[in-house]
Amino acid sequence: MPVKEAREHSTDQAAVTDLIRKAILDGDFAPNQRMVEADLCAQYDASRSAVRAALHELTAQGLVERIQNRGARVRSVSLDEAVEITEVRMVVEGLCAAKAAQKVTDAEIEELTALREELTTSVAAGDVFGYSRANQLLHKRVREISAQRSADEILERLRGQLVRHQFKLSMHPGRMSVSLPEHVAIIDAVCARDPERAEAAMRQHLASVTAALEDVAEARQR
């Protein structure tokens, strides 16, 4: 295959992977839903080889699973696994928060301060979706400010597996009021350039998330 064609083929596969991944994260595909290659080819106007490669990559990312003699389907993450993933996040994001506190610039402090205000305003207005967006952005910016690329790659992969549990958690009554002071503590510690306090605040927040995941699961079983 000519070099140019090989590059185009590779780009096509990457684009299809990104599109299917986004659809899974956005909830367009439900947990345990079958991923039929022919349907995906038609939906994304992609070749069979590109779709197959995309499903292989998404399987490696933990978003898709292959069932013998039944093809691929969207992987459903259990509560126990969600708790385990959050415990891993607690360690890795704690590191990121500490590094962010060491590296944060004056401009980034202004950005985080504005984000603090956005979170507070969303809670006051009862804006669950606005709060959820600001929450995700805060965690993303702390990772980016930390400049820990390996940690960022790990956390991005874990985030994809947790997306549905996080959505359920964000909709749980009273959760915003509980998590707001935890997020404020993270922001204040990073902006104060206090690595130890920033790491402790992030760990405390994610420990709270772990407990809340279990509470939400219990409430749904009642």
C-alpha cells in the first residue's frame, strides 16, 4: 500500500474510533447494546476494516467488550468496578492536584477562580447540567495544569468507563451541595500553590464520590 494511502487509512480509523467513542460517552449507545459492524459502517460511512479497528481500540479502552460468537457490545461497568476505578482516580488525580499547585500560573489562577464562581452559581440556581459541565472542566483543567501526560492518559481512559455512573451521581438529589465545598477546597488549594493541601482535597473529594456511588446504588434498589 502506498505511504499516502496508508496514512489516509490510518486517519480514517482514528476518526471512526473518535466518533464511536463520543457516541458511547454521550449515551447514544446503551450499556450491553450490540455493536454491529455493518450498521456502524453505514452510520459512519466507514469501511469494515476501519470499524473493526475502532472496535478493537475501544475494547482496549474498556468501552466495548467482545462476546464469543456474538460480536461486540458496549461494556456495562458494575458498581464494584466503578468504585475500584474511583479509588484509582483518587491516587492519580491527587498527584495531578499536587503538581498543578506547583505549576499553576497567575492566568490559570484567574481561570480557576472564575470556574469556582461558575460552580457556586450553578448550585444556587439548581442547574445540574451546568454544574456537571463545570465539574468535568475543573478536573480536566487540573490535569492539564499538572502537565502529567501519563496520568492524563490514564484518567481519560478511566473517565470513559465511569461516564454513566457519573451521570447518575450528578442527578442524585443533594449531591451538588455536598460536592461544591469539596471542589472549592481543591480550587483554593491549587490557587494557594499548596501541593499537600491540593492533593488531600482531591483525595477527600474522590473518597466522597466513592461513598456517594454506593449510596446511589442502594437508593435505586429500595
